[in-house]
Amino acid sequence: MAEQHIDNLRTIVGDGNVLLGPEAATFESDYRRVFHGKSLAVVRPGNTEEVSAVMRYCYVNGISVVPQGGNTSLLGASVPDATGTSIIVSLARLNRIRAIDAMNATMTVGAGVTLSQARSAAEGVGALFPLRIGSEGSCQIGGNLSTNAGGTAVLRYGNMRDLVLGLEVVLPDGRIWNGLRGLRKDNAGYDLKHLFIGAEGTLGIITAAVLKLFPMPRTVSTAFLGTNSPEDALAIFKLMRERLGTDVTAFELISSDAMTLVLSHLNDRPSPLETPHPWYVLVETSSNADQEAAESQLVGVLSDALSAGYATDAVVAANARQAADFWLIREEISDAQTQTRGSVRCDISVPLSCIPAFVRDTTAKVLAIEPATRMIVYGHVGDGNVHFNPIRPADVTAEVFVRTHGAAMAQLIDNAASELNGSISAEHGVGIAKRDELLSVRSREELDMAWAIKRALDPRNLLNPGKVLPALPE
Amino acid sequence: MAEQHIDNLRTIVGDGNVLLGPEAATFESDYRRVFHGKSLAVVRPGNTEEVSAVMRYCYVNGISVVPQGGNTSLLGASVPDATGTSIIVSLARLNRIRAIDAMNATMTVGAGVTLSQARSAAEGVGALFPLRIGSEGSCQIGGNLSTNAGGTAVLRYGNMRDLVLGLEVVLPDGRIWNGLRGLRKDNAGYDLKHLFIGAEGTLGIITAAVLKLFPMPRTVSTAFLGTNSPEDALAIFKLMRERLGTDVTAFELISSDAMTLVLSHLNDRPSPLETPHPWYVLVETSSNADQEAAESQLVGVLSDALSAGYATDAVVAANARQAADFWLIREEISDAQTQTRGSVRCDISVPLSCIPAFVRDTTAKVLAIEPATRMIVYGHVGDGNVHFNPIRPADVTAEVFVRTHGAAMAQLIDNAASELNGSISAEHGVGIAKRDELLSVRSREELDMAWAIKRALDPRNLLNPGKVLPALPE
């Protein structure tokens, strides 16, 4: 039976685009090798019609489907279960920029276009596609949409959800919904695209999207600051927003433990600041003013932040290379942790006003469990999103630390966020890892509605089954 | 039976909050008196729990419900049908600002808070709630959400959908979904709020919302321009976006016939420009620069637009009063039409790049039907939204013009927009008036999905039945 399915799928997409065994293996684990599964086959359709034909075949034959983009998700959404009964549908070959309309400031792209490819195409017409996440070289637009990717420019430009105007989606029965509209205003009926954005492939397979482009800012300025506490960091943020408004594009907090870890990971690179500080802030502004005017405005605000005692040191990047160096520090924290191993990764958000209390109280609770824990705390504080990742003391192995403390620390961090009306998953989604935790943080009304939508659109439960939606108690 | 329902509803909301007969009449027609219906009663709950109890009562008893905010919608969504079997649930008493969190830049408001009340509350903490539409004194936040209101600041700040972080909704069975989260990043499951935004009350009753606040811009500059054509207007827009980026907050096009009509309506007010022009543009920028710097930047771009011949004249408002005068011209066009009577009102959007062709070709088609038609064309061209409203020649009565040409002109305008991948309803929604037209502009896949959602969330079809969703042919 499996053999026959594989033959039939080969007929649809061509022999070379059905992968089995060792060729399929890299698709069956996530890139961090945390989640592992087994597929019936990896199918690589070359266009929307082939996705449709594959999906129709699976619908008729009751085969479940795991859609996969760049496979860079963090919570297991892109990996099949262990039964070997699902196929993985890789969208990587849908990698064509279909159209760019510079006047309309839109770009129509296939789901398999990588984020960096999309950014480059926008730059090619002098425009900005503003999504910015660490995996931009390998993550794909379809995956960015399916997880509603966030990243470091959300403060100014919004999440992926805010950066899309239209979608093309293959529905569970194989029908194609053409919602590729490039309109900034369209109230002719329900806005269905939002169902598929952030649904992690459980409701349909996104095959193409119309993305919004933005004017390229004339000037980008970057600064690295020292500060004493998250309270003071927030005071700096408030000052900057008041004075520079939406020009504040990124506002990233970094704990001293995170700084120490990442500088060591970067071959003992020196800090941008001369002395150590309890906390650091990386800030970026974008402006239509010229370089001199924009920088003088930024320097003015930073001076006031220093005078007020909110900041304890500050340096503005002298050029693009230095700005890139500042960003490298921020961006390499994640890899520094992966390499060190033994971290408890949490991706919470809380209302901005609650960040200081969250960091203070949750740090105390973690240290009460294991006082030598290093607090790798960083994130997009300007939008309330904190990556709060306790990591093993230098003299404790990853295995021992995670086995002994992992579950308890993760739970207390998520609980602390929930108690402050926060989210247990700010930008990483749900996948399989956070699925059952939704039972305790989402109301029955909300879970019932989610299931009602799932049943309405995917009545045979073929699309990425077992992901996102927890089984409900009777 | 009806008497008993009324008595039971009185028990829930209090005698004074169930209106019948003449007291109910103003709720049974829209404010323009275009749509008329009959209700069993108008029920005015005082809080979310009362909305829930009313809805539960209606669910058990199979009574349909028309939710109503400020009753300023244009296509009949807020008006019941003629049977007198539905109740109108007015949300007007849910008019409390529940909370403002200035640091988090959010505000939690009841559905019955008016837009101007919300804007004032934001200003009270030095922040901006940016939605700006003509009816702000009477329209309510719940209605703004249910129709995904647009208006004149969408270019910079987005539609109502983009201005909300969380919702509280009473579901068709009376259960309350508390989704009042004030988070800019939250990927813990499906984002259900988008289902209710723009659904015109067909899926649930929005009772409260967490709105986003924005930094108040330091400087607002306003200019009035003359130009020869929509092509030239777009060239000005492109120049401004390249030079001023997202500072361009509003970019409104006005036809010469619209200008003539509105100036006459405003007691023969003089034009801001010395000579007549074929087209006019009203532009607003917001900036963090000081007044002098911002204006000098604006004047620089306008000079270049004049030198390039894109603009034929331009005047920058000298002060806030003059800016308000410019805006009054734009805002009174709608009332000028209402008073003149005999206009065919269309609210289309097309990709920006298609605006010149749309205006040129569609004007020619309208004038081919009746050469003396006055072309009241205006709108938010910066986001592709054109109000394209042919109005009767001065010597033809409204009745004759609308009877003779109304349907044909409306149809050709909507067709022209559809052919350019545009929308037949950019910001006014669907209601009852545009419902059946969806059959020709939306695919079967899309309409099937919309109905699947409707059946999943409102299986007894009690919420605003007959609105938005057209009956599908077998």
C-alpha cells in the first residue's frame, strides 16, 4: 500500500521529487535535532497545481500531511510523528518571486522563497521587506507566515501577519484558494487569510503570498547602551518613544550573563562598552532625516538618558560595520546557548509595564532552585517579548541540569508570564512542544473555537495532525 | 410569545433598557435612512454579563440578534430585516474606558465607547489612537471593529484590524470569550480575534477591546495641492514616500467636480488654491522633527513636485486652523453628496499602480451613459481606496438619475475594480447591500470557507442572519 502511494505521488511530482530513507532523514528532524519523526515520504511539488494534486491524493486516501518550509521552527511543528504514515510536503521548490509592483509596494512570492531572497528582491526595487530573524538565510516565507514570525523589527513594522496582504492556499481537499490580493483596504467579506497565518500548517498549505514593501529608511542609526536594570531600560525606551516616535525600530535587552556567554562564544570579542554593566540595550532607529540630523537627534536622547541615570554608558555605531558588530552580539546569543547546551528556553511576552517585575521575580525563583544558574535573558523588550533562558552553571553538565531543573524552571517561567496576562509563546508558536500547555493557559471557550475552526476547514484532520491543538477533556 | 420574550429580556437588562415601538424606531433604520427594518425589541445591556445573558436567552429560544453600535454603517449591516422577529442588541451602554496602560501603550475599552471618546482618552495620557473617520462622534469601537473601519490615516497606521491587540466577545450561545490580551507578540495558538473583526456581527458580539496606542507625533504638517491627473498625483505620492517614508500619514485625492460641489456646500467657501485645477491632493505628514525642520522637509519635496510638473500649485497650512480648514473640505464631500442627492456611491480599491487607468477608463464609461454626470471622485489614494461616486447633473432629479442609471453605473464601477484585482468594498463592508455581489467577485472556495466558519461558530444562524454571507447556489 505504502509502495503504491509512493508510486502515485511520483507520478504527480516526478520521480526525483519523492525522497525516501536517508534522503528523507534531514526533513524528519528539526534543524536543532530536538524533534524526530518518520515519514512515508518527502514530496517536493514544483508548483501550486502539484501541491493541489498531492493534497487531493492525500485527502482521498486519508494520508496526513506535514507541510515544511525551511524546517527552522523551534517547537516541532515541521516534523512528523513517529508512525511513518504522514508525508512531508516540502515547499522549497516554490521559490519564485512571481511579481513585484513597486508603485503598489507589494511583492508576490512563492512559499518556498527564503526570507533573505525576499529581502534582496525588495532591495532590488529600492524597497524594504522588514521581517528580520536570525534564520533568514534558510527560513521560507511560507514558514514565516505559518508561524507568524516576529524578530527584531516588530516594534516598528509588526509581525509577519502585519506584512502580508494576500495568500494563495491549498485547502485540505486539494482545492486552491486564490486570495492573492494586493490591497491595503478590502472589506468585502471575512478576512480569511488570518486563519492560515500562525496556524502552523494545520488548516491549509500556504503556497504563495502578497507581501507589503516599505520605503527604505534614509538613515539607520545603532547604539549600544549599558543600564542598571530592566526598569531603567524601560525608562530609556519610554524616553526614546516620546522623542523619536515610531523611528525606534529595535530595542533589545541583554543580560550580563548573556553578554558574557556570547562574547566568549565570539572568540572573546571585546564588549562595545569599556566596563561591564548589569544589563545592556541594543537600539536601532530608522529615519528620513539625513545621517547628521538623525544621529544628532539620537545622541540628544541618549545624553538625556545618561543625565537622568537611566543609561550608564552609551556608544553610537560610527559606521555600518560597527552597527553590524553590535547586531552580531545580539544575534549570536542563540547559537552561543545551543553550543553551551543545557539551557531552558522560554519565549514569553508580557505587557511592557510588567517586564521589570517579571524579570526580577522570575530570576529570584530560578536562582532559588539553583543559585549558580546563568540567566541568559534577552529579547525584543520594545514589544514585550523576553527570551528568558536559564542555562546550566559552568560546572554542571547539560544533561544533569536539564534533567534536574528543566521542567520545573520552564513551568515556573511560563506560569509567571501567564499570571501577568502574558503569553507562553510570544513568537515561536506551539508545534508539539507547547501544545498541551495550552490547556492550562487558554480558556475552554477559546480552545473550543479553535477546534470548531479546525473541524470546519479540515474535517478529516489530515493537515499537520497533533500540532497546535490539544486534545480536550470531555 | 413575543410579549413573554420581552418580559424575560426586561428581567435581564431592566425595564428601561428594552425599547419598543417609536422608541425602537431610530434603531431600525440606518443614520442615512436608506435601510429600514423592524425589531421585536431593542435591548440595551449594561455590561458584558448582561450581553451574555441576553445572548443565551436568544440562543435557547431561537431568537436572532442584530448587534448595533453607533448605527453609522453604510450598507445595512446594523439594521434588522422586516419580519420583526430579531432583537437589536445596542452596545451603547458598554461605554466605559476600562483601563489605560501608558507604558504598554494600550487601552481597554467597552464596545460602546465612541471613537472620539477613545481618541480623547488616549490624548489624556499623551498618546494617539490613530483611527480617523468622519463619524467619530457617534460611531463606536465595537462597530469600528466589526466593519474593520479604515479612514484617512490607514496609510501610516493601518485599518482598525491593525489597531487592536485583544477582544472580549460574547459567543452565539452566550458564553464569554475573554481574549483581552495586550500583547504585541502572542503566538500561542490560532489568533481568533481576526475572525470577529470585519465580520459585521455575524459570528459573535464584541463587547470590549484592547487598543494599541501610538506616540503622539511632534509635528503634523498639512498641504493642499493642485495637479493635472491621477497619474501626476501618484507621481507626487511616490516622491513623498521616497523622501518622507512612513511620515506620509494621509494622501487624499479630490476631483474638480467634488471640489466644486463641496465648496458650494460650505457656503461658497473659497478654494485654498487661487486657480482651479483638474485634481487636488490633500496631504498630511507626521514627524518627530521640530515644526521648522519638518516643514522645510515637506516644502522641499513639494518644490520638487512643482518643478517636475507633477503638482501645479501647492500651499502648506500656516497653522492648525488652516489645516483644519483643508480637512473640512475633504470631510464634507460626503455630506455635500448626501444633501445634493442622486449619487451612485461606490467604495472600491485597486492596486495603487492601477488607479490612473481605473479613474480614466471608468470615468469614460460613466460619461458615455450620461455625459453631464458630475464625477465626485475622492478618497484615500495612498492606500488604493477611491470613493468613485457619479452624481446627477444639476438639472436632473435624484430620482430620475438613480432610477435610470444607478444600477448600471454601480455595476460597471464594481466590475472595473474587480477586473483590476480590486475590491468592491474597500472599507464600508458588505452588510445587506453588497452581499449578493460577492457571488460574482469571490471564488466558490472562498465563499465555502466563509460559510464553514459561520456554521462552525454560529450553528443556529442567530447572529445578524442574512448579512455578509450570500446564499450559495447548489
